[in-house]
Amino acid sequence: MSDATNSHDPPEGDSEKFLAFQKKAKAANLNEQTLLATDYLNHFNEIVMTIEMIPDMPELLEEAREWRPKSYQDHFRDSTFAGKDMAIEAYEYVPARYRTPFEANIAAINRFIAMTVKNAEDAVASGDNDRLRLLMTDASHSIQKIMDMASANIHGSEHALDQAEVDALLGV
């Protein structure tokens, strides 16, 4: 095996497929090491922007309520991303050492967004715009921190936030 193969840890039993995807990854805007694409994070960028605008435009709370988590592959199925077919197919071959922490970070983002929408509903209902602004600003920053972790996974990090780190971001 070459050094590149060892450093990229192909999934056991699927090394030929992994290597085939790895060769085509760069042209499809996938990370060659992980086979993941940063385009998936755009799904979360949209809701973060909405959350940031809720204090000035409370009517956007309805849009935030309508936002739904989307799996990596579903995001690409609905996307105009040029390498979307490759991203969908390659996901099955993402090495577990990247996929597991990536999925854990995505799950944390989804939980945090759900909690943020609930907090926004409560703050809007109470009429406390100062509290709403503080909650949405803090939530936006926290979601961005977790998104940064997911982005790092896309680029080869094996770290996921542990429960204590998630709790700290949630203020628990």
C-alpha cells in the first residue's frame, strides 16, 4: 500500500472503491482524504442567518420553525452542487474515523437549532426583545462553533464535541 492509502484509512473491505472515489474527489469538490464536501454546511448557514435576523424581523421565526434537518445525502439530492452525484455515492465510503465524529457534530447542530427555535418562540411570546437578541446572538455563535467542528471533520479532523462541550455551549 502507498503512504497516501495508509494516511487516508480506506474503509475495511472497500479500499478499491474508496481509492476510486479518492482519485475523483478533487474534481468533484470533495475532500480527497475524507470524501466529504463542505457544501453540506450551506444547509446550516441558511438557518444561522435566519436566527441572526429574528430579533430585527420576528416574522422570520416562522421560517425558522419550518427549517428541518437534512441528511448529508438528502442535501445533495436536493442541491445544484456540481459534484452532487459523487458526493451522494462517496458518502458510503467515508472512513468511519471521519464519518462518526462528523455525524455526531451534525446531530449536535440539529439539536442546538431545535432548542434555539424553541427559545426564540418563548422570547418572542414574552415580548422581551433584549432577551431575544441575546439568545439569538449566543445561539448563532454556538452553532457556528459546532459547524466549525463539522468543517474540520470534512477536512480530516477526527474530533467530535463530547457531551460536556455540548452542554457548555447549551449553557447547561
